[in-house]
Amino acid sequence: MSESARKATNDNVDSKSVKISKSFKKFFENYHRVESYLNLDNAKRKYIEQNEAWINRLEQEEFPVAFFGSFSAGKSTIINAILGREVLPEATQSTTAFPTILRKGNADFASVYYIDEDAKKLLWTQLCL
């Protein structure tokens, strides 16, 4: 997919997401206006509150998602597929064995943080083999 097609797709998805989010916001605003008049049991109230919390989480700047799997299970491959481009390296040896955090930004770049010098040497050795 070309960069311009990817941008158009992302803009379209963002536009739809904003519309859906506004619809949910409107629903929850109206719900809170009439909530005291509704005869809802605790289970229904809890269900609505959970959905409202979920929508609020989706609107946050960061939305953490964890991928777990055994060695060479294809975690990087599935993440790259979701993102629509190769961001993480894909190989049969361990490439992202350490916690890896991806964030949306205006430019592609990487920051690597090491726990200590031994961890840095170990990672460097593994990546350079």
C-alpha cells in the first residue's frame, strides 16, 4: 500500500472513529440526564458504566495492548500486520525478547533504554550474531 493510500485510509478510519466516539458521548450524556428516572437494576447500571469506561479508555492518547507468546510465535509479524507496515524486525531468532513499546508519532525513530551495561552488551551480542 502506498504512503498516500495508507494516509487516506488512516484519515478515513480516524474520521469514522471520531463520529462513533461522538455518538457514544452523546448517548452517555443523555443517559446521565435521565438516569435517575430509569428503573435499572444494578447489573444494567454496571454494564452501562463499564461500556462508558471502555469508550473513555479508547479515547486516551495511549492505549496499551500487550502481546504474549512463546519464542518465534509471530508476535512481531502480527503487530506489523496490524500497523500495515514493517515496524518491528521479523526473524526466526529472538528479536523483541525485551519489553518493546510502540507509540504513534510524526516520524519513525527508536529509543533504546538499557537496565545496565551487562544488559546492553547481552542485547548487542544477540542482535549482532
